[in-house]
Amino acid sequence: MHRPRPSRRYPPLKASPLKSQNFGERRDGLRPELVVIHYTAMKDCAAAAKALCDPLRQVSAHYLIGRDGEVFNLVPEAMRAWHAGAGEWRGRGDVNSRSIGIELDNDGLSPFSEPLLTALETLLGSRLLADWGIGPEGVIGHSDMAPGRKIDPGRRFDWQRLARQGLAVWSEATGKAVDAARFRTDALAFGYPDVEADLLLEIVRMRFRPWAHGPLDGDDCAVMADLAARYGYGS
């Protein structure tokens, strides 16, 4: 069952014809239920495109978005691009077979450009989520599903902006009670892998509280409790 398209009107998407051969069939009859956001961490879009299309590197993504807003559809959406690697989300692995990967032209240190963000919103909002029946909770970062191995799209990526348009999720919950066991339970219910406590706090904050520092606090716990209540699975 497809979800309704967001109500906002988006400009037409113009995707360039650059293609990658680094893909295969999705395994076990799986289809996209996630969108995984990455950054390229390369000099520029041309360097990233070369890498994602190089058969010797055996990496790819479905889409690459340049800092100028140009969109490259490198791999057909129905196919399995090689972007996620080892990791899991919501207790399940083979994220490549269950996702669409989007690489953003960013070095990991700089702000994401306005044309790039606008193009990403257009790609997600004009058709991608609705075409595959993916809800906003299915739009995740590479760091979310591969903690300790990946940190993209990083602390400078504006998840809140996407959430305001129904293209991702966010929480502004606050609280005072600190309960480490409940925080872990809620984080896993939301979808995070079962990793050690410090790493779990780091990746949750990277996504939802990038300004926060220090030990686990009440706001961390409130945010995860809110997200687990609204989007948790397996309960």
C-alpha cells in the first residue's frame, strides 16, 4: 500500500544520464523500504561520480546529488546498489537489498548547499517515498545503520528541515529523568543496532541532538522515548 504524497508541490526533477554498472538484483525478493543518506567525503561531485561508477571500486548508489543541485541517477531504483555495506536497521541486515542509497556531494565538514538540499527534497518528496511506500521513519543516515563504522551524513546535515516536510522524522521532546536501560530499549525499538552504550549515545545525538555533549541526560531519554512510541517496531 502506497503512502500519500506530501502536500507540498515540488519542481520537476531533472536527473543526468550518468550510469554505474556496480549493482545487482535485490536478494530474497526484497524491495526498498528504506532510504539511506550518505555524504561523499570527496573533493567534488566529479570525483565522487568517478568512484561510484568505477567497476574496480565496487561501490555505487542509486542517486548522487551535486552541490549545484544536479541529480545523477546512477543505478535503477529496482536494483541493488552497493552503498550501505555491513550493518542493520530494525534488527535486519542486507540493507542494500532493502534500501535506496543517496550520496550527497559534501566533504563532511562543510555546510550542505541550498541547491543540494532543495534537490534532495524534490527527489524524496516529488515521488521517491510515495512510489515505494516508504514513510518518513524509513529515511535514515548511514551512521544510523552502521554505527562505529560510518558517520555520514554527519552532524551538519539538517534532519529537522526534512522532517518539517514529512520527509524524515524528528523529536523535540524534553525531560529530566535519566534511565540508561530505558534509553537503550527505546533506541533499539526505534531501529538502532545493539551497540555499546557510549556509541549508541553518540549516534543518537549525531542524528537528533548534534549540539549535545556530556553523559546521557533526560532530553536524550525523552527524545528516544518519543520516537520509539511513534515509530517503534516489534512491540
